[in-house]
Amino acid sequence: MNKIQLFFLLRKNKKLSEKRNVMFEANQYGKFFAYLGFAFFVLYFMAIGTFLGWAAVNEDEYQMIFILLPFLLIIDFFGRFVSQQTPVMLVKPYLLMPFSRYTAVECFLVSQLIDASNFVWMSLFLPYTFICVCGSMTLLQGLVMLLLLHLMILVNSQWYLLVRTLVNRSLFWWALPVIVYGAVIVPLFFLADKSVEKIFDQVFDFIGEYAFSWQSFLLFIVLFIVLFLINRKMQMRFIYDEISKQEKTKLKHVSEFSALNRFGQIGEYLKLEIKSTMRNKAIRTRFIQGVVVITMLSLLIAYTDTYTGGFARNMWCLYCFVFFGAVNLVKVMGPEGNYIDLLMVHEENILTLLRAKYYFYCAIVLLPFLLLLPPIISGKFSLLMILAYLLITTGPEYCLLFQLAIWNKQTLPLNEKITGKNQFENKLQLIIELIVFFVPVLFVLILQALFSDTVAYVVMIVIGLAFTLAEPYWMRNIYQRMMRHRYENLEGFHSTR
């Protein structure tokens, strides 16, 4: 069997694996919304490409697209963090097969090159090239320009894959793109306006003269080959590390959190939540990312005029408080799916676990409160506003997110980040996420339009406090409904481990 046949076989096996997943039907809803969003962006890019094409023909500057390409590549790089994941092929079985150990990784890297994310920019490049060809550009020149533009996108995809894989290993690798892009952007803030204009003119002249040339082809071909080989070697190394559990660890003292012993069984589950956040790579990474994102938003809001509108201020304030709950509770009971059978041994074990989770995430909202002190001090956020969104988070928001404990039945890997399975959103998760992030903000804006800011936030405080105090009642209701689905959920947890 040659590599081409093996490539198609592995793609077929991957698709069959996804169809056999118990969450396949639910995942179709997430795919529908993804395709809908993809279609919207394609139409948007076609409009931009058409506009740029007419501008290039009128100015007789067909290299105009290359002048804008550095900005497009930066957008493409950061956009991939939302739409594209690191290697998801289940390589474990293939490593025992009688072919080169790099073959499975090579097949994955090739499949990344033909991924839709690499062709979405063609919806911008094709209209641009078509209009240029309708002008005075020859068809051969148009085809060559399309090939060069696509090659640049492929190089950018390999650069993204390199950074994303390193970041999954350690958040300190964020320094790599920060240094690369910062070296280009930061000096512009310290130079005089005339110097910045001169630099831009020189760069644009250079790009316009050499971007559409054989030297540019040669440069990007070499970059592509180098990045591909680096990714090939790095992916194989990290995959073996995860599969073989070859992680360098050292013994260290672990706190027993003895202060929680006074709370009995709830205290034990609180210890479990704390230790899961500290020890498990996937959960710890999400927590650290949340702290970084909220800190950046806090400083941006406090010391700039970026978000001054009513919708933006309310949206980001809510986002900061609900972030930790939204990224973790949307998969509530997913981590516990690894040992769900043990939780079924004693009566109401899961009810106690759910309450401990609730108390833990209620305590977590104190962290955004502290991180949002700069906007409070600067006067961008009021204490009444902060209190309103804090209580809305611990009340209706958490009540809604914990409802997913009834329906979630897919085990969430705790440590596997490179070889882990795709975690698609099901229908209810997607709907609840949208409600959690947008409905409270819309409700506040309506109240502010009808009454005043003070009345709106007081109403939110009353609603949030009522739901928070009623936690024992709605949490028991969730537990009872969850127990009615326990056999179906157990089957799902078992089949997705």
C-alpha cells in the first residue's frame, strides 16, 4: 500500500470514527451553524475581493492585493485559533501498523493542507483575480498570482500549526507570536508620524515590486518545506509523549486543603474540583487562558476608549464573570465521565458533587471581581453594575448551565490535547451558550431604555439573588431529572472514553 492509498484509508477511518460516536447526531446541529457562518464569510469575502479588484483595475496596480496580504495573514493566523484544531487523528492504533511511524502524522499534515480553512480565502482571491483578468492582466498571470497567494496561505497554516502545538504544551510559547508580530507593530507606536509614513511607503514599494516575482515563489516554497518538516518531527514527538505518558515530573508537596474538612462530603468534592483545576492540563489551561483574557480586557477597558458604548460595556462585563462557568460548565459532568460509575455507588453522591461544583464556581467569580478593579477605579464600570452581573452569573446563568448535566453524555479527556477527540457542541450546548452570553445583556439594555441604569441593575440584582438563594431547589430538580436519564448517559460516557 502506497502513501496515497494510506492517506485515503486514514481519512475514511476518521470519518467512520466520527459517525460511530454517540454524539454524532447532536454534532450535526453544531456543523449546521458552522456551515451557515462559513457561507456568510464567503459572501463577505467575495464582496471585498470584488471591491479590491475594481480598485486595482482603476489604478492599474494589480499588486495591490499583496500590499494588503500581511494584514490578511495576521487575521488568518488568529482566526485559525477559533476554527482549526491541532492534530485530532487517532494515531495510537496506527503507530503499531507495519509502516513508517511518521506516515500517520504526514497524512494528517497533508489533510490540513486541503482543509477548508485554507481555501476560504479563495473567495476573496478569485473575484479579485477574475476582475484583474477582465482588465489587462493575462490569464497565465492570473493563475500564477492565485497559486502564489494560496502558497502564502499554506505557509501561514504551517506557522499556525507550529505555534498552536507549542502553546498547547506551555502557555509561555505565546511569547513566540508576540515577539514576531510585536517586533513589527510595537515600534510603530514609538516612532514619529513622518517616520511611520516613510516606513510604510518603503514597505509597500518593496512589496509591490517583489511580491509578484519568482524570488517570492522561491522564498515561500522554502518556508513551506522548512515549516512542514519542523511540524512533522514535532508532532510525532509530542504525540509519543502523550501516548506513552512520558512527561517529566517531580515529586512535590500537595496541599490537603484541610480547611475544607469541616464541610464533610461537599468539602471532599470541593477538594476534587480544586485539585482538578491545578493538576489536569486541559482544565488548568482553560483557567489560565481565562485569567489572561479577563486581565487584558480589564486593562483595555480601563485605560483606552475602545469599549465605551452601552452594549460593549455590558457585554464584556458579563463575559468576564461568566467566562469560567461557560467554558467549563458547558461540559459539566464531562470530566466525571471518566469515573461516573464510582459516583453512582452511593445515593445522592452526584447531587453533592453538583452542589460542590456550584460553590466552587461561585467562589471563582471573585477572581473576575478583583481583575475588574481597574475599570471600577477608572469609572468605566460601576459597583452596582459589577454586583448585578456577579449575581446574574451565580443565579440564572449557572442555573441554565447546570441543566446540561441532564443531557451531557460525552466523556471529556482530562490531559490529552493533541491526540484527544473533537469536542463538538451539541444543539443544547450551543443554544445555552448563546443565551448565557447575550440574553442578560439584551435584557439590561431594554430596562435601561425604559427606565434608567440604576433601575436596570437593581432588577438584575433582585433576579440574580433570587436564583442564587433558590439553588437547593433547582439543583435537586436537575439531579432528579438527571437520574431519569442515567442509563442513557452511562452508555454515552462509556462509549466515548
